[in-house]
Amino acid sequence: MDIIESLKEEAKYLLEEGEGVHDWDHTLRVYNLAMHIGQIECADLEVLGIAAILHDIGRPTESKLRSCESLIVDRKPLNVDRKPKDPCHAEIGALMAEGILTGYGLGKETIEKIKGCILKHRFSRGHTPETKEEKILYDADKIDNIGAIGILRAANYSGTYNGRTHNPEVHHEDVRAYSREDTAYQHYHIKLKKIKDKLFTAEAKRIAEGRHDFMKDFFDRVNAECRGEI
């Protein structure tokens, strides 16, 4: 079994406890997108492929840490100075990947490149993608948030906190996160429709245009049906 296939099995196992929108299925889609874009962009496919497989392995740990923090806050209010640092799955995953990859005999430089991709696939805390491989993984991960699959993922996520199916009348800036009004349509307006303009690579932008148009047409149709149009 080569390293890619072996790492796929490890990632599947680590993601078993992950939430539905960030499970192995998501990772596999991101991997396939990254390989497609990477071939066109002439990227280092070994670094990119391994990083794509491992990019979300820190999510289950992040979820557990958030749950523990929530319990602490609910039971005993914390001063701002004492509040735990917000856990980040990208930072956790980069550290986990280093431990995993050391056992595969990869060189230190290669491991650092892979860690950089994992760390920077989440554009936060100043971790901006810089290398070609970092940008491609970032793009592939964001593309999986849009289009037909993006709508399904947004609806799945909304369902975990009993969000409404659809409400075209709500003012999007006034919606509280994780509330009944935080629907897939809300997610589209706040985040998904902005993704196509935040990508790095030309091929990712090309793919995103079609997926963006699909989302717009889909919600136009949903709104029409809600108005009673046949």
C-alpha cells in the first residue's frame, strides 16, 4: 500500500467522530479537487495530495475542545483573561500531521510544506496561503462549500441546530448564528456567495463561477416556489 492509500485509511479513522459536513466524504472531494487543480497548476502533487487527505483531521479534536469550553462557560462564567484560546482545527491538524508523517519517513522539508498547507487552508489568525500548494488546498476546500454540494452541506449544518428549511423574508444581517433563522439561504448570503471572489488560482475561479451561478439559480427557484409560483 502506497503512502497516499495508507494515509486515506488513517484519515477515515480519525474523521469517524467528525461532524457530517466535515467528514471523510468532504475530505475525499477536496482531495479530488486539489489533484485536478494541482495538475493544471503544475503543483507538487505529493505535498498537495497528502495535505488534502489530512487537512481536516484536527476537526474532531476541535469539536471536543469547544464542547469542553462550552461546559465551563455555562457552569461558571469566565473572566476574559481566563477564557481558553479558541481552538483551531487547522493548527491542531498541522501538529497531528507532523506526528503521523514522521512515521512514514518523509523528509523534514516535505513535512513542513504539508503542515503549511494544512495550517493555511483555514484563512484565519493571519495564516495566509503563500505557496502554490497552500493556495490550491485553500481553493479546493472553499469550492466544496459552494454549488450543489455546498447547498446540501449548508442545509445539513442548519439541521443540526433545528434551523428552518427556508425563510426568504429575513434580514440577513440581523440573524443570530445557530438560531432557527440561520438557514442554508442565510449561509448563502453571509458566506457562500462571496467565496468565488476569494480564491487564488485560475482553475478554481473557473470552477467556482459555475457553482456560484447554480446556487443563485437554485435559491431564485426556491424563492419563487415559496411565493406560490408554479
